[in-house]
Amino acid sequence: MWSQSFALAPVSVRRLLGAARSRLALRQWPGDIGSAVEVLARLAFNAVVHAQPAHGAAAQMHVHLAFTDGGGLIIDVDDPSPGFPDAPAALRGEKGRGLREARQLGAHLEWFLAADGRRKTVRATLRPVQVST
């Protein structure tokens, strides 16, 4: 649905959140757009804080939003660091605050390495709002 790269810097987070909010509204995603943007904020901020290259060079994160067949939303944040210390605990919300907050907003979290092993992607999947009849 939408992909874009952003500088791995705090100033990028606000810009990417505005762009994502606009895309979700334009595509009329039936889920909670506010929660989706907050989940994206946690993932992007974590990338900015934890994925800076050791050599201090400028780097980018890549953000990708897609819909599942069932109307859910997949949020991928790809960053230039393959490391993810204590990943199982972090993804369960037992370590750190950002991913715990993403889980509290309803996100299912996972992560994986790129095929070349040089980058990682943290993925959050959100379900659409259930409409009762």
C-alpha cells in the first residue's frame, strides 16, 4: 500500500507519522488509525534509538504499510542494524517500554533479518475494528 524511506533521525518520526496517517485515512482502513500511528511511532522511535550505525554515518529506515487479506494492517520498520538483543523478551513486552506499549495498543509483534543478514525488520500486525451487527 505504501513504502517510504526516512533518515534514521528523531525529526523523521513526526514526518513519517503524518504521512502514514494520511495514507491510512485515504485508503479508509477500517481499523483504529490513531492506534496504528502510535504503534508505528514506537517502532520508528526504537529504530532511531537502537539502530544507529557504529561508525556514525547517516542511515535510513524504511517504512512499509500493507493490508492483509482480512483487512488487517501490517506495519514494517526496516533498519540498518541486524542486532536485536533480548528480542523474545522485548517482543513479549517484558523489556523496554516501546514494544510493550505497541502490544497494549493491540499489535502482534515479530522481527526478522533481511536475506543478506545486514538489516532487520520489526513488524506489527493490527486487526481492523470489529463491527457488531
